[in-house]
Amino acid sequence: MSTLLSIDVSRLLSALSMSLDFTTKGLTNHHRRVAYIALSLGKTMQLSPEKMHTLFCASTLHDIGAITFADKHTLASMEINSPEIHCEKGYQFLNKVPQFSDLALIIRYHHHQFQKPEPPIDKDLLQLSYLIHLADRLEILLTPAYILSQRSSALERICSLFGTYFPPEYKEPLLEIASKDSFWLDLDSIYLDKLIEDMLYSEMHMEVAPKEIREIASLFATIIDSKSRFTHRHSRLVSTTATKLATLAGFSSCDAVKIEVAGLLHDLGKLSISEAILEKNGSLSPEEYDLIKQHTYHTYHILNHIPGFSDIAEWAAYHHERLDGRGYPFCIDKTSLSTGSRIVAVADIFSALAEDRPYRLGMKKEKITEILFSSVKNNSLDKDLTYLLLERYHDFEELKSKLC
Ligand SMILES: [Fe+2]
Ligand SMILES: [Fe+2]
Ligand SMILES: [Fe+2]
């Protein structure tokens, strides 16, 4: 097992932001496209590499405060009622990560209109808020129709808002980037990731250390868990349970940190599922169950996009696989399930059984023990790791009570 190294923060945020782009219409590219428009404007305005980096990080997370599908739906129209709600929520989330205090402020004002009194924020940061606002409003005007046939109407609408929504001096840079067909084709292309990389990564690298990776993972855990009141601390419970189990199983401190991150992000793909299904009080239809089952597929692919995260991607995403190969969605068996993946699977089942669900209350020790035993017997869970948890049951129960 490799150690968890420092990772380029833009690559980390770029991958994680994919989880923010699930809506009822599937995976949109909203955050990436807004980032590309904002960076194109920034490049034309000759922003410094540091500012371009901050602009990328803020634009790639800008709607982090819009969690439910309903929240996201309201942001997709040109006139938004109370946009400050998701701006404020995004600010609160990001402000918990010490190194993200500037991003938090930029996002707090990313719907601020130029015609209104200036907010109490540094001018350099406000400039980035305005760029994100402009990029965001342009992006939501674009429909799935052929992109070049939309540019005139989109541009006309945006241009009518300079001086009211947006600072007038941003009109020229917009017209300059919009004059090239390639700008519009880029927005709709499968090469978008590479184009963003070229514009950004060649300019500046900013690494985050394991401690910050944990903080960022914890931020996303809060977002995942806020999708449903029944899972308000599930990711945290899986993470602390898995970390304790990993330590008991002899993992190094580096690998224990990776398990902690894997636990925090194991249900990242749940952001692809509507709240109506997650909170359903009753049995799921086969189609709804298929939708639930897709979550680990997305967890794997989003995390595997991050350089240095291959172990974390596996440990996080294989928690519904079984030793006999009858799990989902990859149907891998004991020959491919590493100890890390097995630990997160045991921690996930223990946590799920101990927590309340829409259709039942959290289970007591006797019932949990019975279910864990039968999961070992039917070749679903790892025997040694399950017994390790049961032997120290009191310790794990205590961890859970501390999270309440
Ligand atoms: Fe927004
Ligand atoms: Fe947006
Ligand atoms: Fe799960």
C-alpha cells in the first residue's frame, strides 16, 4: 500500500465537484463549464496565476450550497428567487476549512449584482465573484441544442445585463472570448477537462497535505449526509468505525488516514440519487433499487479521477461488494477485495444497522451481532474483521455515541 501524498488541490476539487453536478437530468457539466468560462475571461483579463487558481477552485465549487435536486433545479432558471440561500450555505460549508476562507467569501457573493451596494469583501475577491456570476448566468442559458446556434441569443441576453448584474468593464473580455467559435465548441466538447488542465495546471500547482485532504473529505461528507436526515452522520460513523478497525487490524498511520478518507467519501455517489428515493418510507421499486445501487459506481469513478487516490477509490467504492462475488456493481470477489475494502464494508453494515432508517429505528447489539454473523456465514463479509469488531463492540458503540 502506498502512502497518502500531497495532492494538487485543483485536481482534487475538480474530481469531487463532479458529485455536485448530478440532477434529475443526470450528470450535468455545470461546474466545469462555469469554471471554463470564468477561466477564459480571467485569461483575457490577464489575471495572475494565483488568481486564476483561486478562480478555478471557487468556480468549480460555486454551487456547493445547493444540495437537493430541488435546490439545483431552481438555480437553472435566469431569474432566481433568493439566490442568497445557497450562497450563504456554501459560505458556511467552505468556511469550516481554514484554507478555504477566501473561496468561502467569493462563493458567498457569487450572485451579487453590480447595481447593488458593494458587499463587505476585498475588491480582488469580489472581482472573482463577479466573474463566476457572469460565467454562471451564461452557462445556464445554454441548452442541449447545437451550441453555435445559441451563441447570439445567449450573448444578447448577457450583454443586456452589463451595468446592472455585471460590471460594464467585463463586457469587452466576454465579447473577445465569444468571438471565437472554438470557445463555444470547447464548452460542449469531450475535451473540456484537458482544456481546463492546459489553462490552469501549466500556470500553477498548489498542493494539499493529508490533513487538508481529510478536511476536504469531511466537507464533502457533510454534503453527502445532508441529503437525508436519516444519514446525517452516516459517513462520519463509517469513517471512524473503519479507522478504528484498520488500526486494530495493524494498518500504518498513513493507511489509517486513507481509510478515514475512504469512509468519509464512500457514499459520494449518493449525490446522484434523488432525496425522494433516499427518504422513501416503504419498499423500493426495482427501478428505484437500481438507482440506489448505482451510487458506488459513481463513488469509484469520481475518486479514481484523483491522482494518488486509487486505493481510496477502491476502499470507498467496494463497500457493497461481497466475498462471494454477488455484491454490486462490479461483482468482484475475495480474490480482488483488499483488506481496506473489506474494512469499509464491515464498517458500513455496522453503521447502517445501528442507525435509524425511514422504515425502522437503529438496532440493538443482539440483532446487529446476529446479522453480522449471518453475513459472515453467507460469505458476504470478512470473518476476521467482523469478529474483531464484535470482540471490541463496546469501543465501537462508544465511538458512535460520541458522534451523536
Ligand atoms: Fe449559484
Ligand atoms: Fe451555478
Ligand atoms: Fe453505500
